[in-house]
Amino acid sequence: MARSDPAPAAPRLDDTSVRMALLVAGFHRTLADKLVVGARHRLISSGLPNEHLDEVWVPGAYELPLAALTMARTGRYAAILTVGAVIRGETPHFNYVCDAAASGLTRVSLDTGIPCTFGVLTCDTYGQAEARAGGAVGNKGEEAADAAVAMVNLIASVK
């Protein structure tokens, strides 16, 4: 389904001195690269200086939760964004990887208080993933960035 409205403007980051980490599952490299471009562009549009974003690549989505926990425990980051793609195959492996990534990242957020956004595509086909990595449906990397900015602002406002 094509996006019918233009993408909303990037939310503004209230405190541009914060740091964020961008964790990238590199299994589908072409898709991951497009998601990174979307996330970086959106964060810069939100006011985050490029040098305040640390990009780290991991082998795949299954490795994202441990990488996120490791980054969160440093105390250096206000948010951790995750991007990547998992595409359904002929075995149940897809289900295990998607569940581990999603529940693991939720656990990291809840256990550490550091928001971990989920910009991981979980698609049935490569075409669906392409549409969500800068194609007709938008760029989920941008959406992960917007969520990170919103959560950083929310958490700062209640502290």
C-alpha cells in the first residue's frame, strides 16, 4: 500500500547535547544501508549533531538485544535505535528471530530505562522490505528516529 500523505516533519530534540546509538543488523546489507540513511537524516533534521550518533553494526537482528544492552549499560546514550530486516523464508526461523529481537529489545528498554526503538523490518517478501526501506511505504529508519526523539524528550520532561 502506497503512502497517501507526505511524511510528517521531524520532531525537534529538546536537548541536542544527548548521544544516541544506532545499531544496525547487517544481514540484508542493501536494506540496512537505506534504513541507516533514513534514521541519520531524520535525527539530524531533529537537531542531533552527527557526531552525537554512534553507529554499530551487528551480524543480524538476533544480535541486536545483546548489543543494545551493552550500549545501554555504558550510560552514554539517551536512546538506542535499531534497524535491519528479517524476511520470511521457508522455515520457522523467521518467527524465532523476530520474536527474540522484539522481546529482547523491549526487555533492554524496561530493564535499563533507555529507549530502544524498533526499526527492524519483519516482512514476508524482499519487495515488502524494499517498500519500507525508502520505497512507497516510507522509511522505517526515519520512524525509529522519530520514536527515539519522542521518547528522549518524554523521559527528560519527567525527570
